[in-house]
Amino acid sequence: MKIKHIRSTDIWLLSNGNKVLYRGRKNPWQSQKVIVAALRRDGRRLVA
């Protein structure tokens, strides 16, 4: 997975290969909910 910040538009991208799992203004490094939602979108399941 890659996390990239586009400064000109203040958008964060979280991607896996060519598939964009998250695109938004919240920093994935600081928001656990964003990462969990992206992993679910990728078809992975987290077990606590």
C-alpha cells in the first residue's frame, strides 16, 4: 500500500497497486478509521 499527499489540493491518497482505496482530506497516518475502511474496501478483514 502507498500513501501519498497532494499538497496543491490537500488530498491524501491511499492506494494498492492501481486501486485507490481512499481519497480525502484526512491524514491516514492520524486516522485509524480511514485505514480500517480502506482495508475493508480492499477485501481484508481485521481481527482485534
